[in-house]
Amino acid sequence: MDNLSLLRKIGIWEGISALILFFFAMPMKYMFDSPIWVTVIGNLHGFLFVIYMVFVVIVGNKYKWSIAIYVMCFLGAIFPFGPFIIDAKFLKPLANK
């Protein structure tokens, strides 16, 4: 498996972890006073975010991306559903070349 495929897979898992964090763990914390979910899922999400950023740099260097593409990938990882959009609009077509 090449680094671009790994970036795509990690991006999907990072996006899923963000959605779980925002739409499950945080409501559990604030509505049901159960902060353990934010601790566990937040740590997992943070780990995936860092790994995603490392792979963005590795793949970006290989494909000689512009700063704009790096910024787009970074911003995509911050916003909910962003990794899915980045994957569909940019990474998937890149993988099909």
C-alpha cells in the first residue's frame, strides 16, 4: 500500500473520529455528565489528526504540492466532513492518475 492510499484511509478514519467526537462524545459530556467519552475519543481523534498531518506532508512532498493544497488539507482536517470532501475532490482523483 502506498502513502497516498494510507493518507486516504487515515483521512477517512480521522473524519469519522471527528464526527463521533462532535456528535456523540461531546453531547455525552455536556448533556449526560459523562466526560470519559471526550477523553477517549478525543485522544484517538488527536492521534489520527497528527498521523494525517504527517502523511499530508509525506504525500505532498512526493507529489510536489503547492502551499495552497497543504492548507486545503489542513483546513479539511479541522472542519466536520472536511476529510471526506478533500478525499472526494482531490485525493481520489490523484489516486486514479
